[in-house]
Amino acid sequence: MRRLNPEERALWEKVVASVKPLHRRAAAAPEAAPALPAVPARRAVPRPSAAPAKEPKSAPRPVPGVTLDGGWDKRLSRGLVQPDATVDLHGHNLATAYDLLDRQLERAIGHGARVLLLVTGKPPTDDRRPVGRGAIRAAVGDWLAASRHAGDIAAVRGAHPRHGGSGALYIVLRRKRP
């Protein structure tokens, strides 16, 4: 830990003076802060802890205000849900991909499907690829949110590796209520 030089200390004191405490506690004003003794740096000891679940790098935007219950999310993340239909957007440009997705969503909703597997292709992993790569994958979240079928979509989740992993998405459709 290094010590602050006089210019840094003056700046720090201005910052400390401008901060308002969140809770009203008896806080002593650090007018003349005592110099802390130099403490040798300790090596960080890794502690075992539960690792947070990793999300895909380009997670799709969920439709605003809707979510799935924990059972659905658990089954989707474990790959236990079998998609009712699959839409593969490989080989399409943005315009034809959007048109195909719209038609297939309409067909799936009409047939009462619950889960649609949307294959977009894996997002680019490095910056050396052409700019156009991954454009469909990047646009899907906006397309679904602005789609005429947005009200019929309950959620969009990343696919399990057996269904395409980071190159595919599950579109969970709402159940039709009588």
C-alpha cells in the first residue's frame, strides 16, 4: 500500500468532506487523519465459494415485464425441454432472417407450440472476423421485442449445448388461455 502524496491527500480530503453518510451515526470528521503504518501486502488465499452461474456473452434481451417460473428455467438450463419447432437462420441475411422468423413464429403460435428453438449461429469470438458476422444474433432480441408476436412470447433463453448452446436460443411461447 503506497502513501498519498500531498496533492492526492488534499484531493482526497475534498472528496471526504463532500460525502454525506447514508445513516446518521456519530462519525468523526477526519480533519487530521493519522498516518497508517505500512502493512506488508498479503497474498490472497483463494477461498472455496459457490461460483456464480455464467451467462452467455450475448444474452438475448428478455421481453419486458415477463419471466418464467423457476421450474421452466431449471428445465431449460438442463436441456430437459424438447423444442416443438426449430428455425435455422444460417445462410440468411438480416431481411430474410427476420421474415423467416416472423413467419415461423406465426406458424408455431397457430399450432400451439410452447418452445421454439431458434438457431442463429455462434457469436464471433475474436475481433479479427469481418464486422458482419453475428449480426443476426445481435438483432434477434430487438426483433422479438418489437415483433407483432411480442405479446405471445413468455421468455427468451440461451439454449442448452445439446440444442446448439451459444449458437441457439429457446423462445418460450405463452400458453393460449381459453
